[in-house]
Amino acid sequence: MAAAGAYAQQRAVVSINSGWQFHKGDLQGFPAIRDASTQWEQVNLPHTWNTDDVADDSAGYYRGPGWYTKRVYVNSSWHNKAVYISFEGAGQVAEVYVNGRKAGTHIGGYTGFAFPIQQYLSFGDSAVTANDISVWVDNSHNEDIAPLGADFTFYGGIYRDVYLVATDSIHVNMDDRGGPGVVVSTPFVSASKASVVVKGAVTNPGYVPKNISVLTTIVDAAGTLIDRRLTAIQALPGNTSFTHTFETISSPHLWTLDNPYLYRVLTTVIEDGTRVIDQVNQPLGFRWFRFDANDGFYLNGEHTKLIGVNRHQDYKGLGNAVPDVLHVKDMELLKAMGCNFVRIAHYPQDPAVLEACDRLGILASVETPIVNRITESAAFAQNCKNMQTEMIRQNINHPSVIIWAYMNEVLLQPRYEAASAERAAYYDHVYQLAKDLDSLTRLEDSSRYTMIPCHGDFNTYHNVAHLTSVPQLVGWNLYQGWYGGEFADFGKFLDMHHRILPNKPVLVTEFGADADSRLHNFSPERFDKTAEYANRYHQNYLPAIQERDFVAGAFIWNLAEFNSEGRAEATPHINTKGLMTADRIPKDNYYYYQSQLVKYPYVAIGSQYWKNRAGVAVGDSALYCVQPLEIYTNQPEIIVKHNGVTLDTVAAENGVAKVDVPFVNGINEVEAIAPGHHDTTVHSVANINFTLVPADLKSTALPFTELHVSLGDKRYFTDELTGTTWLPERAYKAGAWGYTGGKVFSLGKGSAIPYGTNRNINGTTLDPLYQTQRTGLDYFRADVPDGVYTVTLHFCELLSNKEQETLAYNLGNDKGAKGKEVVPGRQFNVWVNDVQALQGLSNANMLQSLQPFTTTVRLEVYDGKGIVINFLPVKGESILNAVD
Ligand code: GCB
């Protein structure tokens, strides 16, 4: 049996990612492709056609067909082999053609698929032969294909890797819904012994039965043989199945979170007793786990609190076309944060993700993309079932996977009027589909748990529609203190779950708050999108999760910011609940969780990325401004130094040490040190450039240079590109600066946001600056010393003639601002000292809805008059959004 050694002949699995031609849009029939008159763009995979249209300011992105074509040079020795083309995924319907002949169609944007193409290939006499592969991909909306709507962008294109697979004509089944053709299970695992069952099938495409052998080999992480089974089988035309059972693997190395030990299972097909003709290699991890409605979760018998994040396959500038290395990096960032759990939401992701989870020791929940609503059609149900089956078959051998989920917040956008007969029938329909998917899942794989991520409360939606009774685990997406309610309601909700569904293990499948890194508020309010509010949110949630044993685990929403083209935000089209920005710069809560989850001494200064701050000196002759800083640590107290001088020793509460820093003009080095660890690296340094605005603008000790103010705003807004920080507005005081008269613009009672609007302001990236304003003001004054000044005024009409939008993702809290707005037709004049800066500025000229308008005036200030910006209304109220 020498030839059947562990790593003998493998199948050829070769990527064909490079050098594709892409055409956006459809073509007149297949033969037109490769036509020189058609416009082609050279691309490499992974590729999506939506990176530009999601990056621009306008709403919406291309949803339609596109063509890819490529000439591949196929090894002529493959002429008597089985050759497949294997896609890790394409968004969302794909038709594959080889030399003009259709090889197959796949529906669904998030699972892989493979088609046999041997019969369409041509082979010549030379070493390689040219063959043309063309792929039609379409990401159009289709009511029969999930997801129908969701808070993320449905990117189109071949956005994952593509491979050619060549193996013997007799081979391990490749027609397994994109799966490996081999299922490895561990019916029994304990610390002293484990059993393994390997099931699979061998494909014989011919008409004549063939005698072959199948060898299953288990090797440890070092490649040392642990055990093997050999069976002679007669491979009949079509598929012939085999099962190999290993009753006892003694003293298995367990797969744990700290030591995710991986064995491998090699399935080898042997011809003539010695010749290896195909081999498939799958991971094997020995672990056992269980969920308990009272105690939470146990891994290998150990009570384990699952704390993790949700993860989208999205990266700044790349959309969903994320290379493997960045998928892996995300899992490394997650592990480094101290997490032990990931919810791969809302759809199966690149194979690299679960491979990384297996290797790094991260448990995973994976789900199909049935989000917000369903279609009551047989085709929709069938597509959902296909996706569920493909997800399971393709990922079943990963030891990291413990949950198969489906239907995220499926009642968020219910069809039909509330309380109508149609609504009741619709709920029944959803319930039936849930039951079908749940039983399908348990039949495919009884070793994992099923889960539905629900939303709403107990008197509405999921519980009423009986969806909480279907899966083994109930997940709740909870945003108390964000979309509505208060932080304390979060714990109350969980306790209610435990009371009302005492036998149902529970996970918090989502919780999070938006934080635009450019916005700060030291007295944050719900929905102000500042880092500080999000910090409070998470600092309230984590203890509530930790102190409830019955809560098996929780997933933060989301690891990183991601694109959601339909979203109106401080950063339009971006969901900013990520713990990191879209290019993976950690925000405060990444550090906060890290401090609470890692086991080594830890300290990190919060808001390190906020490098250009500004503020007003504390008194007329003072040369500093006090601003708070949070320091995240698992140590009892922290020594804080400021520009080399020890400032204070502060005690940490709930992992947070808060310190007031007297920032001076210019560079401020803040250092946080955990006492007792001076010689180690348990310290954190932040270098902050501070623009100190004098309290008395005519101060000689601190000469005035610049002032930037965001009107109608209580937040600081920083544009790190220019290093400018706009201060929140304040009322004018003699000697200083501020507005007189008017009020803060607000969309009114019931609006989700406390002030301003969250609508997209077109043609600028400084949206937060224009999203707030003061209306009806009389003056803006700054008592600056004499000199030459540049005054820039920023305006934006925030009202439009359309319905106010309700928030799409307010999770059942339907109290968003509603009603028709009317652009007021305002008109006003602006004088800056004795210069008429604007005459008749109105909605009929430069003040167009949601368009920024900026003007700059250069003037000489003399006779100690300071700067007075005078607003003189002709019709309606004057406005001002920001001033520099
Ligand atoms: C949810 C959804 C998720 C959204 C998130 C949010 O409940 O499941 O897709 O992105 O809320 O940020 O609103």
C-alpha cells in the first residue's frame, strides 16, 4: 500500500483568476461576446462592478447583468480526466459557458458551485489548448431570490476565486452542491476517546462498473498517521457511496479555543490496488459542545461565554471583492480582540473565513441570506432550501461551525396591512418555510444547532408568528438605547426571554450603535452618531451580557463599517456600527472589548485615531482646555502622563479609566501606564495635535489664529484630511464668539435623530457639517483682534419637497419622523462687517435642497470691531450651517 501514503497524488486545483475581460451590461446573445466591437475591460478576480457606484455620493448602484470572458489554456493531458470549473461564489445568478456551450446555471450570490466541463473542452496536439470560458452574471433584483432587501449592498460580479479542478474520471463526488463530497463527523468525543465517521461517494462517469478501493486516512497536525480504513468497492456508473467508521481514537487532542488542534482526513481513491487516482483532504477537529437554556454554552464540558462579532464581507474600496488575505486578517483581528465567536452574517462567506476560524480557534454561526421578508412563491422557497443545503454541504467539515441559521429579522418588512387576514396568512407562510428549513437543516446535519435571528418584542413579530418555537436556539437582534428605549431595557428584555421561553437557549445575535469616527460629544445623546455615545452603549451592554449565565453568547454588530447603499447617515451609504472603520482602523470599542476579553495585562487610550482636536481655553488667561479621555484596561488603576508630566493615577471601573486632560496648543503626548508593569509594554501612547482657541479672542498670551464652528450642532466634527476640527456652536458672549438668536434645526418630534438630519448631502464628504444648522439667527460674532481674515460660510437647505424618510432599520420602532415637508422658499442677505457677502441667497438660486453652498469673504478687521456676520431675512428664516 505504499502508493496510498498520506500525501500521494492530489487532484489539480488551479485558480483562473487573472486576465478576464469584463463587459458591464448584456450582449445580444452569446456569440457576440469576444466581438471586437464590444467594449471590454481587463479585470482580475475577485471583481465586482459596483466599487465605483457605491463609492460615489449618489444613492443606488448597478443591478443588472454583466459578462466575463477568458481564454484558458488547458493542459492537453487532461483530455481523459474529469475537469470541473469551480466558483467560490458569484453575485447572484451565474450562467457558465465553455466554448459557447452552456455548462450550468447557479442561483444565489453567496454559495459556491462547480460544473463538469470536460465534455465542452477541446484538446489539441500541443501541450496546451485554448478554450474560451464565458460567464454571465446578474445581480438584478429578483423576487424569487433571497435576499430581497437588507441593510447591505448586493454587489454583482465574480467576486470570489474561480478554479479549474482536474482529476481522474473516477473521483470523489464533485457534484455535492459545491461541497467536498466527503462528510466527516464525530458522533462521540470525550477527553479520553472519540469516534469518527467518514461518508462520501465515488463518481464513475462511464457505463462500465469499475473495481477500486477507497482509503480513509486520519493524520494528526504533524502529518503522522493515526488510523485508516480501506474498502474495496465496485464503482457503479454514477455515484457509489462509502462509509468508514473509526470507533475509537484514543486520547484525542481536543480542538479548543486556545489550542485549536486540527487533524486531517484524507480520502483516497485507488485503482489496481496501488495507483492513487484522486484524493480529497478535509479538516477534523475533536470537540463537543452544548447549549443550555439556563447555563448558556459548554465547549468540551467547560462553561464558555461566547463573545463575538458579526462580519460582512466588505472592505473599503473593494466592496465584496475581498481577497483571501483580508478575509483571514479580519479573523485575526477578531481573535486578537479576544473574541471566541463570529456570526457570519447575513450569508455564507469565502471559504477562507471558516478555514481561518478552524485554525485560530473561533466558533462560528453561518446563515443563509433570507432577510427582512420573503416571497410566497414555490420558487423562492426552493431557492432558500437550495441555499441552505449548499451552505451546509460546503461547510459541514469545519470544526469551528456550531450553528446553522436562517431568516434574519424576516418579519422586519412584513407584507400586507397589520392585523389583516393577508398578514396572518403571510405569517403562516413564513412559519411554514421556517419549519421546512429547520427540518432540512437537522436532516443534513444533526450535530449543529439551528437558529433564527429575531427582532422586535414578545408581543409582536417573531414570537407571535411562532418563529421562536421552530429553531433550537433563538437569537435576538437588540438595540435598546439605540433605535429606541434605554440601555436598561436590554437586560430587561433578556430576562423576559428567560421568563417567557425558559427552555429556549438564547443568543444576542446583534447589538451595536453607529459611531462616525469624525464626530465627538462629551455629553452624548442617543443617535448622535458620536464615538462617545457608542462607548456608553457598549459599556452598558457587555456587563449585562456577562452577568447573565443563561445568555449563551452575543455578537457585536459589526466587526467593521460596511456599505449599505440605501442608508442615510452621517457618512451616507455606510453603516458605521463597526468596531473598526471600513479600512480596519480600530475605534474605541475595539479596544474596550479587547481590554475586557484578553487575558494579559492591557491598556489602550481611547480615540487614538482622533489626532486633530480643538477646544476653547478654560479661562481668559488660561493656556489649556480640559477634555476627557477614556482609557481601556483590565488593570485596577492607570497612571496618566501628559507631555512627560504625571497627571493622575485613575481607578478603572468596568474596564474604563477616565481622565481629564489639560490639552495645550500644539502637540500633546498622553501616556497611560499600568502600574507594576512599567518595564513591560503595558502602556499606550497617543499623540494629539490640539488647536486651542482662546477664551478671550484678544488674548495676548494665546494669539487667535483660527476658529471653525458647526452651527445647530452639539458635536465636534473633525476632517482628518485637513486636520480641521469644527467646534459645537455656542451663544455669543462679549470678548468671545457665537450666534445670537434662532434655534437648532430639527426634523421635529418623532425624528430618530436628536437634531439636524441624517440625509445625504450631495457632493461633499463633510456631511455632518451640513446636516446641522441654526435657523433664524440674527448674527454670528467673533471678537477677533484687528487683522486680515478669511471668513467662510457654509449653507445647506435641509428641507426638501418630499416625504420625510422613515428609518428603514428602526427594528419595529415605527416612530420615525413622517410627513410632507415643503421647502420654505427662504431668502436672506448676509453682511460680513461692512461687506455685503450675499444678496438674496434663496431657494430659488444657490440654496438647493441637500446641496452645500459655500462662500468665502476676505476682509480687514479694524478699530476693534471684530467680525459680525449679519443675517437679514427677506422671506422666511435665514440659516447657517458652519463658519470658518
Ligand atoms: C439589524 C439588521 C442588520 C442591520 C442592523 C443595523 O438588525 O439585522 O442587517 O445592519 O440591524 O445596523 O441597523
